[in-house]
Amino acid sequence: QKEVEQDPGPLSVPEGAIVSLNCTYSNSAFQYFMWYRQYSRKGPELLMYTYSSGNKEDGRFTAQVDKSSKYISLFIRDSQPSDSATYLCAMTEYNFNKFYFGSGTKLNVKP
Amino acid sequence: DTGVSQDPRHKITKRGQNVTFRCDPISEHNRLYWYRQTLGQGPEFLTYFQNEAQLEKSRLLSDRFSAERPKGSFSTLEIQRTEQGDSAMYLCASSLQENYEQYFGPGTRLTVT
């Protein structure tokens, strides 16, 4: 079993839709939860992070962590064609020694 | 440009050859991570350095792989006797010590023929 599971998609939505991306994990020691965006043939770019359980909002993006269910989500409101990319969840323990990534969800926002 | 840089961006090599990749992190970052990413997968952790010390290595890092960070600045990743299964994107990331915020380089795409 992988440490982090993520639905690979692809996910295709019309412009303006609300997008929900999710990951589940198995290691209860994970404390920091990140979302990255990756465009084709580029390195991942950090979008948001959350420490422990809770919600965090940044503009059109909201990250949620439910440690009791070992489930994290990223919501994108008013999605734009420029949001089309692969979204990766990542997580790590308190010491940041190793980061574990999901397999990524490919999102396509149609104009 | 003060981001993470990697060289070369692309490398095509024949099976059995040795290859070496270089990563230059953001200058004040003392942690440097190497990852491997195959098509349709997320980055997989290979190893990380804190300054010049290599503190953790994944079981993915077979004895054909070696990484160095001799002066705590740039790092190299060498793959000896390459195999077709080594074809992947090799990503480098750097961060401040014990920080969630990793900055990734553009990656080196390796193709083994």
C-alpha cells in the first residue's frame, strides 16, 4: 500500500466550476500537508500548506485536512483555464526528512 | 535568477553508460532533496542532504546511484551502468532547515536507450 493515495483523474470541468481534489494517507505521523501544482515538463510549485488538522484559505484556493480520517482536500473556486495542470498532494512528518507525494490529479478547465 | 537550477535539462544515454546530474539550490538553503518522477506518478524521494551530510536515503537508491554535496552548496547525482528502468525525470528541491517549503528545480529528463 502506498503511503499517499490520490485519484489520477483526469478531471475535466468548465470554467467557473468548483474543483475538489483529494488525497488519503496511511501514516498518522504526518503533520504538514502541502499541495503543489505542476505544469507539463516543469518542476512542482508549492501552492499551499496546512499544519495538522484544519482549513486554510488563499484566494480561490482552500485546503482542508482531516487527520482523524487521514483525508486532505484542495478546493478551487471559480476555476480558470490557467488552473489546468497536475495537482500533487504531499505530506511529511515534523522533521521534514522525507516528503511523500501522491501520484497527482490532472485537471483540465475548459473555457 | 535565484531559483533552483539543474543541469542538464535533458540527457539521452545508452544502457550501461554512467550519467551525472547537477543541482544548484537556492544559496541560503541548507537542505537539498533528490526525487525521481516517472510518467503519471508523483515525485518519489531518493535522498536528502543537510549541508554536506547525506542524512537519509530511500531503498529506491540502489548501489548504482550515488549523490554528493561536497561543500554544502551544489549537489551531484550519479547513476552508474544505467538501465532502461532509470528513464525518468530527476528533480532536485531545496529548503531551509526543517521547513515545509521546498523549491523545485526544472528537473533533468533522462532517457536510457
